[in-house]
Amino acid sequence: MRVRHLLGTVAAALLLAGAATAHAAPAADGVTVDAAGALAADGTVTLTGTYRCLDDSAGPVFVSSTLVQGERSQGIGGTRAVCDGQLRTWTNSAVVNDPAYRPGAATVQATLMQLTTEALGIPLPSFRAVDDADVSLG
């Protein structure tokens, strides 16, 4: 009976230690898009969201975003990412006048992208995370 109790206690301690380790481990790379985008009277579009990246030792990392509304699709800025494992915010803006976006429903694709020179010695994109989200421009 004591052996079973001891084994049960050891198993429970190992499970708790494993759970604590799992929660302490940094999350994987990721990017999200906020549900609302800003559209100013001068045509400036501002998109926001969050990202997390763990390591940028192979080259610089950026958060890029593309806004799609109807047949119109355009890149909206780019933000240099800080890859320290922390959840951070990104904001991308661009002035779009011809044709201008309009208030209402749109789709945004945000990409966490790294430029690496490993393959050919020239900077090539390596995509680390992508999020497609419906947004409301207003």
C-alpha cells in the first residue's frame, strides 16, 4: 500500500512539473490582426494587431499587412519586429487615395516574415506566421 501511495505521489509531482514546464516554455511565432482598422479622411489606412517571435538571429523580421476590399488589394506598411518571445503590438499605415478604400467590411492578411541569406547569399523571405482576418474599416 505504501509503495502505491509513493508511486502515486511521484507521478503527480512529475505531472505537475511537466505542466509547469509547458506553461513556462515560450510560445511559437505568431501574428494576429485586430478586428477594426482605421480609415482617415485623407485616405490613410491604419491596421493593428499583435505578434510574437522567438529568434531573429538568421535575419531581420517584419510584420507586413495586405488589405483587401472587393477587387482592391494593397500592402499597408511594414513594421520591424522585436523577436524576444514577448507578445507585442504592430501598427502599419499607408495613404491610399486612388482608388480609396471605403468604410465597411474588408480582409487583412498579416505576415510575420524574415529575410534570410542562407540559401543564395541574397535576402530571401521566409514566412514564419500568417493570419487572415475579417476587419471593419471605419
